[in-house]
Amino acid sequence: VYSVEMKNLSGNYPVQTASITAGTDTVKDFVIGTGAVLSGKITDSGSGAGVGGALLYLKNASTGALVGGRIYFSAADGTYSIKDIEAGSYILEVAHADYRSYTGTLDIGAFDVTLNVALEKGAHFKGQVTDNATSKALAGATVIVTRSGDAAIYTVSNSVGNYSVYGLDATKSDYTLFAQMKGYERGLALAKQPATAGTQVNFPLSKPA
């Protein structure tokens, strides 16, 4: 027995699966466009600009299973659509590295639903990664922000050594930051608290002795 998986490449349809038996000719039809469509736009709450590359997790409110067995993404202009949704209650989670995550509940019936989500930047860290001996900016250094119970956030310093990490909780003062780059000892900053205006955390990295 084999499992056949159908992934539609021309639209945001759910993944469909079917089982077939080897050794026999089998015809299996996959039907799309049978359910409701959830669509809308993900925007920056401050500027109103569309946010591309946001991850959308639509989960069954009862089981927690991802609808269609997949994650969806917003387009470059922030628009998104999730198709073939059965009637029921759902939880929508929207995540982006530069914003605070959004979670909301919604009921979907026989008709299409439009839901726009405005993401907030939230508190953030910012700073520069440099060579401790020469003060030269280090481009391409990896900066990691962690906190107990939260997923780690990764970013990379730009051409002038600057970095920023958004979407953090301004009420928490127990964040840990790391900066690392090949050829240098790792930098560490403990018990840091992000601010809406940005908390400066610089990393002057030293080469091994």
C-alpha cells in the first residue's frame, strides 16, 4: 500500500492524501475548491504597509491540527488566502521575525471570510557587532536572542555590522543575547530587557588568544 500526496502548485489549497494498492491500476481523483476561503492582508500596524513572508498557521480549534497539513505565507504585498476550509472553529496564528505574533479565533461556515491582521513591531534590541581590537564593523555575524520558554530568534548583522530583533516583550528582563562569527570568540549579554524605542546591545568580539 502506498500513500499518494497531492500538492496544488497554483493556489493555496490544502494537501490531500490517498492510499493505493501496488499491482493494480488505480484511478484517484482529487477535488479542490469545495470549501470556504479565508483571505486578507497582513500589515504593519504603524505604517499600514503590507508585510510579506509572514507565516500563517490555521489550526482546528478542537484538535490543534493544521488545516490542510501545511503552513501558509503572505505574499510580498501582505495578502494571503487559505482555500478549501471546512465549516468549523479555528485558531489563526500569524508570525514574522520582525513583529509580535498574532493569535485569534474565528468561525468559518459556508461563505468566504476576510480577515486583515495588523502586526505590531513591539519591543526590540539593536546594536552593532565589531572587532574588539580594531573597532571594524563585522558583517555577517549571527546574533541570537533567547528567553526561557520562547523560541530562539536569529538574525545577521548587515554590511556595517548593525542588527535588530523585533517582536519582543517589553515587560521581560531575562533575555539572553549571543553574537558569533567564525574566527572570533562568542559574545554574550545576559538579563537584558527590550524597549519599544530599542535597547542597545553592542558586541565587540575578540579573536582567540
